[in-house]
Amino acid sequence: MTHDSAFPFVDDPALARRRKISVPAAAAFNDMSEATFRRRYPHLIRQISKRRQAVELGDAIDLPPPPTEQSVPTLRRREDNAT
């Protein structure tokens, strides 16, 4: 595989994480709807131009995973000891 000497940074992983992806793509990557992504992570959305909003790929990757059923605490009913 040959590389163009004018662009030695193409394979740089740090630079790849700075790549901008669309908000729907970031939401799909994290298995949520676009509306949920916009509601939960508005601080990650950048206004690129008048009509385009984007998220950095690294930010989309670094989001915490969604909670699993085991990690969500269940509410237990308190038993009253009426003695």
C-alpha cells in the first residue's frame, strides 16, 4: 500500500477520531434514536455550517455504554414490621 507523501497523517488514529460524522450516524453508532442523542448529548453536537451539524467520531466512540438490566437497580417494596 503506497501513501501519498503530501498526506502523511491519513493513517493517524488520533486524527481519525477527530473526523466529523453526522448526528444520525452518531446516534446509530450508539444504538439510539437521533432525538434521544440530541436530548442527551447536545454538548457534543457542533454547528459546522448554517445547515450542517456534526459530532466528532471520537466523542461518539467514547460515550458510556447503555445500562444493562443487571446494572439498573430494581425498586423493592419496603416491608412494614407492624408489631
